[in-house]
Amino acid sequence: MSAVPQQELPRPGGFPEIRYKRYVPKIGPSGLALFSGITLMCTLGLYRTGQGNLERRELEREKVWSRIHLIPLLQAEADRDTYRREAAANEREAEVMKNVKGWKAGESVYNSKRYTPQTFVVVP
Amino acid sequence: MSTFREASHITTGKFVDPTPAPAEAAHPEVGTTSAPLKSAAFFIGSYCKDYNEDFMLCKDENNDPAHCLKEGRKVTRCAMDMITKLRENCEKEWEAHYKCLEKHNQEYYACRKPERTFNECVFSKLKLEKVIPGASNTPIHLRENTIYN
């Protein structure tokens, strides 16, 4: 047993380096650039949305005020029409119920002086 | 009576009352459609402010249609007066604006250009200005750079 046992050793000069890294060429902007770009885009978009919301509120106010200015005119017209229709309906009712003693045409069914639109309209 | 039920078994078709108006409620109507009215709303509002407020106070007093006929006539007369004046002075500009409104779903923001010429015309000839009450900083109809346009 004189011989020294031969241990397994690397080849002379050593093994070549193991290529475990991905050798993919670098393309496109860096992560930092992407992240900051997207953040900027979102910020600007949100800002514009906010400005748009404020603007929409003003547009809504403008619309509401235009209607407020027109309400008296439209209401006056509608009132005249309602008055005309109610007067005509009362006249018809009086004609139909002329034989009933003590009947008041167009009398409110409510025990109050407050105006209530007629529930039933007498149609010829 | 929260639901509306059509009395289809009683009446057939729409009933239009042909009875003429009694003397106390007879008055010619403005007969203007929605777009010209919307276009002129702010001018009618500022020109007829007193009559309109009087009428609304009267309505607040009593909701009966018979109660405010006199005030209502004044409101209608004033609006007719305003419409006549607009037609005499700024008919072309007014027409351009309300036709634009008709075309754009009656949105003010879509028709700022004709609106501006119309407002300028009304201001120079009738001394009436469009004022939106309670507007903070520049009123929306005078802004140049808007998101909605």
C-alpha cells in the first residue's frame, strides 16, 4: 500500500465558467423610467379628471340656472291651461249633476282650503 | 295614488279639451320651442327679473292656478317683449345659437362660439349680460380652455 490514492481533481487549468446568467440583450426603458412615467401619466390624468369634474359642476349649475329663469314663464302658461281645463270640467260636471240637490261642481274632496289638483276629470 | 293607471276602459285616445279659455285666463302664449328658450333663458331671466320673482312669490303664497293669473300674464308679456326685442336686434345670432343647441342635444358647452357672438350682440344692443349667479372665478361660459367643448 505504498501508492498514494489518486483523488479526483479538476483538469489541469480548471473547469470553464458555468454560464448560468441569462444573456438577453437589454431593450426598452429601465424600470425606474417606466415607473416614473406611469406615475406621471396617472397624476396628470387624475388632475385633468378633477378639473373636468369641477367644470362639469359649473356646467350643471349653468343648466340649472337657465331652467330657473324659465320656470315662471312655463308655469304661468301651464297654470292658464290648467285653469281653463278645470273651469271647463266644472261646467260639464254642473251640467251632468244639475238634478242633484246641493251638489257643488268642482268641490274639493279634502277638508282643507289648500289647492289640490283634481283627481278625476269629467270628460264628455 | 302613487301609480298612474290609464283609464283605457273609459276613454279611448287622448282627450284634448277644446273649450276656449275664460276671459280671466285668456292670453296669447309665447309659442317658442325649447331651444330658443334655452338660448335666451339668461336674458329672459335678467330682463323679467321683477315679474318672475313676483310670480314665484305669488305661487309660494298659494299653489292654486287661479291665484296668480294676473302675475302670470305679466310674466308671459315680459317674455314675449324680450323675444320680440331679440328678434328685432339679434335674430341672426340667436338663430345660429339655438340651431346649434338643437344639433348638440341642447348642451351649452357644445355651442360656445355662436353663444359668444349672440351674447355680444345682446350686450351691445340691449345692454343685457349673461350672469350665472354664484359663479366662482371665471364663469364657465367665458372660459377659453375648457375640458368639455
